[in-house]
Amino acid sequence: MNATVRMVWWVNRLRCMSVAEIGYRVRRAARAKMARGAVLRAGSPPASAPLPRARSFSVHGAPALSPVQVDTLLAEADRICAGHVVLFADRSFDVGVPTVWNRDPDSGVTGPAVFSGDIAIDNPELVGDIKHVWELNRHLHLVRLAQAWSVSGDVRWLHALEQQLRSWLDQCPPLVGPNWVSPMELGIRLVNWALLWQLVGGEASPLFAGESGQRLRVDWLDSIHAHCRTISRNLSRHSSANNHLIGELTGLFVASAVWPCWKASGAWMEQARRELEQQARLQYSLDGVNREQAFGYHVFSAEFLFVAGLVGQACDVAFSRTYWSVLQRALRFLRSVRDVGGHVPMVGDSDDGSVFRLDAAGGDRAAQLLALGDTVFGGQAAEHAGVRWLLHALPGKRPDADAHESDTGWAFPDGGYLLFGSHFGEENEIKGMLDCGPLGYLGIAAHGHADALSMTLSVAGEQVLVDPGTYSYWQEQKWRDYFRGTSAHNTVRVDGRDQSVSGGRFMWLRKARASIERMPASPHEFDFRGSHDGYARLSDPVRHLRSVRFDAGAGTLTVRDEVAARKAHPIELFWHFAPELNVRLTSTGLHVRGKRFALQMQASGADLKLELVRGAENPPLGWYSRCYESKEPSDVLRISTVSSAVPVECRFTITFF
């Protein structure tokens, strides 16, 4: 960021802050300045003398695994020892042997070994892509080495772990380097350190045998103490109190419960437990939707809450029934929006972030979370390998929760989503979703997209109308703007502008507000009408109204878009199709063919121009991102006209074969 851009960003950021938040950030900056002085004078403050011993949950061996699962696990552990680590969903990187922890494995840029508060993490020349650095340093892959020890008993995995941890502690002393910038990253690292600790046997582990092992134990505990202290002094508050705060509190709770080794541990644990109870209620709607309006973070935050709750059960520090009810409702929503093919719409931001990775890299995290809920709340046997590992590492009685909610729903008006379709959960399922909720959470709505009144659709388990996803947070600005902008969603854009006004990569200054004007009675005979005020800011204010009707008997979906204004405005309507589909324009509209269905679309209105776009770059249009840092061309139908009154109506007819 150059000086001018940075100044604009700061001005915009201040516009999103309350007076109380500004005061909080000033005090935090003062504490950081004091911490910087301490680091420069004499390194990090020493940890206070440990008091009680750390907790071990008597974990022995490994859960039941098939020979194929064991072989896969050990093969991945071998690759990790050779310096090849999977980051995000499915990309393998060479991180070096020994690992260079402060280096971006993609660009090769190594972050400076200076006070963490002085590091501009948005400067690629200084740190590379900070997401790559942080993903590596979450240490999800180190737990894999502990799993390898658990299934094999081969001491070489402990030697590998000792080398990895020793190198991290040497390269990343407290408050030095990019891996101490984000308190949430510290929280995730603590969660994975706790899992690792349990799987290797805790205090009694052979990992700590001998002089070098004891030195590792002491230095590791000192770092854990520094992690807890840093998190407790730098919690994400006010407009930043989203999934980051949940992650920070989870890390603080887990570390304080597993390592109650310092005088402050009890106070840290109680504060974290109390605030997690509060944040679970605040960050999930009454009908179970994560208020960031980003389904990737719906799963991410729920993973944190589950881990904290399970650690509490293992340590007899139980969370309330209300806390567990929040998770039950979150699972009900996730189960509802997931189609019969296992797809979850990619609403809002997602960086493929995982709190833990105990099964194969790139696994279906939504399926894992639902399986975890089935086991914890429903008493079902843990069929999912990742769930078996998690409950093996964190054994304890099941929580005091309400009866398991195995059903699904279709109307989530508090969270802002309505489902339509037929034969839910069956082979010939038609499942659509309409977004009629807020842009995002709190003042900056960091992970929301400008997608008011957007829709998705799947047929027979195949994605048809899609949300194209996120792609990347730190690539060229045009890509960040595109994937979070209105033209990347199945809705209407007016005057070539996004519905909401961006103030930065993770900030919205003016947010479109959607409202439901006619609530449908059922998903099968679905008749909706709604609007949003995103274009009321224009000199000639515009109101976008959308009506959606689905007739299950006829297999038809009708979408009617109206733009109400005094003058005529350029209007664009976008329909984004999954890359696997065969999409072509016809003389009467659009024809789409999948594996088991065909879809015919006809558009009506005044002077409509229909254009099929695929993989355009300047400006971007026609792209799909399956996972973080990955994009591919996909077909987008752009319908454009100039109008102030005449509606555009699109009628989709679905047939199976």
C-alpha cells in the first residue's frame, strides 16, 4: 500500500469505528509500544514459574482406522518430513528442511525478524502473501506427525516433531516476526499444539525424554505462556469482533485448560469461557446462521466452538446448554443448505481455513462438522476419520444438550436465507437458495459480499446457478473487488456499480439492506417478493425489487426483477453457471445441460441484450473459485438493458432424463 492508499484506508476504517473503539485501539497501541520496548531491551518477558502440571487426557494409541487410512496418514507424514506441506484445501508447498517458518512458501519472501507490531502484513515485498505464512504456522500438519506416532509407535515421528517444534521456537521467539502479528493465528496454533500434546502423551511423552526433550518442554511452555498473554492483551473487539474473537478466545480457553501452569491461567480460562458463551449467541442468528453471512466462516467458527466445548467437557469445565444449542442450530442450517450432492453454496468469503485437520487434506469440512454433530448430539458412532481422531484426543462425557435436531428447515428469515425446491434429500432433488439477509457482521462486514437478493440452484446434486466464491484476499485488487462484487453474483447491478460501497479489502462503508416484502408459504410453492436499498445512494435513487416463484409440479422457476427510479438506468442481470455444465445461447434463450437434467431459460423484457461471457479479465467476469487461490473460467449469462420501469423476467424450466 502506498502512502495515499494507506491514508484513504485509515480514513475509511475510522468511519467504521465508534468512539469507544477508537479509545480501545489507542490503548492497545500504547500497550504494543511498551511491548516493543521490552522486546528491544531484553527479548520477551520470561514466563512466570509454572505451577500445576499440564493436563493429559490419558490418550493412548489411535482410534480404529482401516489399513488404507493408516497408509495414507503415514505417507502424508513422510511428505511433511520431506518439507512438502499441503496448505489451504489442496495445494502442496515446499517449505524447506528444516522449515523456514517466516517465509512465504509461494513467493519465497521471508518476513523480517523484528517486533511484530512493526510489520506491515499487507506489503508483499516485506512478507509475501501473509496468508501462506500464517497457514503454515497454524501447525495443522504437525498434528499429522503426532497421529503418525499414535498409529505406529515409531520414534522417528517424535524425532521429527522435536525438530519441527525446536526450529519454530528458535525462529519465532515471542513478539518477533510475522507469526506474532495476528492473535487469532496464535489461537489456532494453540489449538493444534493442544491436540499434538494429547496425541503424544502429554507430560509423560517420550518427546520430553532426555536433556534436549526437557529443554524443549520448558521452551515450549514459555512460548505457550507468551501466546496466552499476547492473546489476552490483544483481543479483537468492537467492529473486529467476528470469527477472529471466537478463534482467539478458543485458543486462550484451550491453552488455559490444557496447561493450567501459571497464576493467570485460571482467570484466562474463565474469561475465555464466559466470552465464548456470549459470542456464540451474538455471532449466530436465532435460526442458526453465522452473522458474517459467509458460509466458510459459518463452518470455521463452529469448529472453534466445538473444540472449546469438547475441551471443557474433558476438563470438567462445562459450557451451558444454551451454548450447545447454538451449535445444534448452526448444524441444522448447514444440513439444510447442503444439497444431495454434498455442495454448500459458497456465500461470502472463504479462505479454506481449518481449525484442525485430522483427516486427509482437502476433505469435506461441512461433512466432517455434520458428522461431529451426529456423534456428539445424536450418539451415533463416529464414522468420519477426522471426528474419531478429535474425540480420541479430547475424550469426555457428551454435553448436556437438547434432543438432537436431525431435521432440516427451509426458512431462515433471521439469518437471511430462504430455500425453495422439491424432493429435498432425494435423487431428483431441486434445491435453490435466496439471499435476503444483511451484507455482513458489525461495522466493517469484513467477509460479506455485495450479493443482496442473489440466488443459487442445484439440480439432482449438481450445482447449476452458483456463487463463484472468493479466490484470494491478497491477489491484485481487481480480483478481490470482482469476487466480492455484485457482478459475481446472481443478481442485478445498476449503473455498473456494486450494491454496497467498499472501503478496503475487508471493509464495507455503505451496506445494502434487503427486506422481505412477501414471505413464501413453503419451498414447494414458493412465492417471494423482496427489495434492497443499495442503490438509494445514487443521485437518482433506485430500488431493486425481485420476485421469485417456484412451482414444484411444473418444475419451473420464475424470477422477475424490477428497477424503480425516475430516470432510465443501465441494468445488468447476471446468471453464473457451474463450470462442468454445457451452456449455450439459443434463438429463444439459454439451454443448460447437466448429467441428469436439462434447463431451458427464456428471458423477456424491453430491448434485452443476452451475452454469454467466459473468463474475461478486463474487467473480470466469468470466473469460478473452487478453493482459495484457485480460479477457473465459467459461463456467465449477462442480460443488459436500459430501463426505469419495464421488468426483466427469466423463466427456468427443469426437466430430468
